[in-house]
Amino acid sequence: MVKAKGALLALLVVAFSLALAQGNPQTQTPQTPQMQMILVTESSKPFAQTVEAFKAEVKAAGWSILNYHNMAGVLSEKGYTLHPVLIFDVCSGRYSARILAKDEYRPISAFMPCRVSIYQTSDGKVFVSRMNAAAFAPMMPKEVAEIMTASAKEIEAIIAKVVAK
């Protein structure tokens, strides 16, 4: 059982690495959801408005922002100049508690909480990116796959509201 879990995690790391190696997600040829490991959506709003809309929609949906990482800020302290990149750790107790309550599912906590990145490119465009949980779900036990799929649908609904108009 431990070998199987280790192999599953190794498979997910390889799949994620391959997805990154394919190039810039927003310029890729559309792929099937099972092959596209990262989803990227352009926002119609400026960076700060996208961030504020995201915070509001997460709260309205009953989710929580556990933390956020200001990557450009942290790296600027080390002498690097980057365009804004914020990574949010978001969580819904309805979903996370169902996974974390079972010992056999706890290794999946390595993928928790859900992470959503909002970033600005050098040409001023703003994007929202996240792991394509629906693509990973078939690799998980059935109950976990159902939880991941439901959670992903809610995250997608939140993001759709954020980037609208």
C-alpha cells in the first residue's frame, strides 16, 4: 500500500513536470482536460481588482483563504524584480475534512490546500492559474476523485465570477 501511494505521488510529480515542460499554458494548443494539468484564465480586470474580486468571491462561496504568498515581494527582497505574482491557499472544510478524516487518504494532503495563482505578465495582462484537479481525479481513489471533482467545480465557478467583466 505504501509503495502504491509513493508511486502515485511520483506519477503526479512527473505529470506536473511534463505539463510545465510543454511551455506557456495560455499559448498552448487546447488539449483534453486529462492532459492539461494547469488551467490558466485571463482576467478582464487589472491585477489589484482581480485580487480583490478573488478574495470576495472566495468568501462569498464559503471558502477560506488560509494564506497567500507574495512571490514578487519575497523575491524583490533578494534583489529580483518581477511582475506581481500572488499565490493563494484556499480551502473548503466541506471537502478537506472528508479527505483528512481517513488515514488512507491523508497522503493526498500534499496537494492541499487548493492553490490559485494570480499574476501579471510583462505586457500587463492578468491571469489566474491553478492545478487542474479534474485531470488528477482519475488517478485517485473513487471517493477522493469525487471530492476533488466537486471542489474543482466550485473553484472554477469562483474564478469565472472573478474574471467576468
